[in-house]
Amino acid sequence: MSAEAVRVRAIVSGRVQAVGYRAFAQRHARNAGVRGTVRNLPDGTVECIIEGDADAVERVLQLLRQGPPMARVEDVDVQQQLPGGDLPAMTVTA
């Protein structure tokens, strides 16, 4: 990672479960070279934690706001976190 590494937690709401959203997020995050996790939350949202070069993270966030064709993204709440360098290659969990 570069000296300008950032880490964000993005909570995506809308129709984002059972529409291929996690696989979409994983694919685009890996293509951008960022690390992290993506998982469904019990309230119907999807949580993405991503870390990497600031420009790459921003590109992934833009794609998360679009989502895959079957999704309907209503909101992406982004919270900055301290980069830790401890995240795996983009992984789908739970």
C-alpha cells in the first residue's frame, strides 16, 4: 500500500441482498487492488470495509454506489477508519 492508504466502512442500503452485491463488490475491489471484507448485515444492508490507495478506494466507492444490475442502491454511508494493514484480499464473509 502507498503512503496515502485509507480505510473506510461503507454501509450500503436499498435492495442489496440476494442480488449478487457481495460478489460484485468483491470483484471490483480486487480489480482495484484494495483489501477488505464484504458481508450482509441482519438489517438488510451490506457492510464493506475496504483499505488501500485513496484513489482506488474512491473508485470502489463509486462502483458500490451503482451496484450490480439487479440491485437498487439507495444510500452508501461511508465512515473513515484508521488504516491497519490487517485486512485480507477482498473476502466475502457471513
